[in-house]
Amino acid sequence: MSLLKGTRVTWLGHATVLVQLPNGTNLLIDPFIEHNPKYPKDFVLPKIDFILLTHGHIDHIADTIPVAQKHGSTVVAMVELSQYMAGKGAANVIGFNLGGSVQLPGAVVTMVEAKHSSSVEEDGVARYLGEAAGLVLTIEDGPVLYHAGDTTVFRDMELIRELYAPEVAMLPIGGHYTMGPKEAALAVRYLTPKLILPLHWGTFPVLTGTPEQLAQLVYEPETVAMVAPGEALQG
């Protein structure tokens, strides 16, 4: 049986990831679609049951409300960010915080630390939207997935490994706003995943890190997934 055990993980450019669980539940992480130059424009989303958000920057939340309203999705996010989304028109939200877990149909979602900021600009002023976070998805009869959100490497990633043992790590590698390949390679050493999905690279000119650079820096280069937007992980 494959590492993914019937779970389908599709990268949709930038940090947007579609996770389709074996029981039919569909999760969309950090929806950035309409203005995402790397989003595969011919990709049609299935019905989205839950939208999971790591933090409040516009390139991670831009399409939350349109998707939620179209599909009747529940938005799952940091407390302040969930309240903000409710105020913007999300009918169903679940707010939680670092260390907390939410039981969804087919998976438990746990919020873990990230080292980043979280805000949205409104009328020229940055509005605080709670702490930035990463998300661990413990899938029933499936793998453990870790979406790091936007972050640099930090030593407590070892705690994420010790507590949750993620088999698939989705890590930002572009640099400038997040860690680049050098830092991501150290994150891989701390997390020891079996499969790595590089995120947050190539979308804009300042995001210069590449999966090839990461593969050159990790002990097992074959664990770095070389997928184009719209392609699902194999493993």
C-alpha cells in the first residue's frame, strides 16, 4: 500500500493544497486561486467541505469567502482569523489555537507553531489576525500530513516530529517571506518525513528557492516531490 493510503494530496500552486480523504471529505488549505499566477486555471475544485487556514496574509486567504459560500464550506482557523472570516461572510467557522485539535470527518486537525506574522491590510492599515500557525492532519487509517504554513525553520519542529510523526511535510522553500532551501533542509532533518512537498516558491520573482535546490541539500533527494501545480503526490 502506498504511503498516502488512499489520501489524495494535490498542490494547486503557492501554498494552496487540496487534501481528499479516503472517506470522501475534501479539505482545502490556504485558498489562493483567482489572482494566483501558478494556480492551474483548468483545475475544477470538487465540493470543499472544510477550508483550513494557516494565517491571515492575503496570498493564503484570498479566496476563502468565495469558496466557502459556493460550497457551504466550514472555515477552520486561528480564533481571531475565524472571527474575521465570519465577519466577511463565512456562515460556518471553527476557531481554535496553538496546541488545540479539531475532529473533522475522517481526520483530526491540530494547530502547531509557525514563525511568521499574520495580518491583512484594510484601508492602508495592517489588521492583526492572531498568530501564524502550521497544521497537522492525522488522517483516519491514513498518513499524517504537516502543512507548515509560512515559516522559517525552528528547533521545536523536533517536537512536531516527536508528537505527531508527520510522514508528509509540506514546507515553504521560496525564501524572502519564508525559509529558503537551506533552512527547509534543516527543517527536513528535524521532522524526518518520508515525503516532502515544496510550497510557496516560484509564484513571484522574489521567491527564488526551488525544489531542485532543496533536493541537493537533503539526505534523500528522492523524497522531494517534483510536481507541477494541479498534480497530485505519488507515494
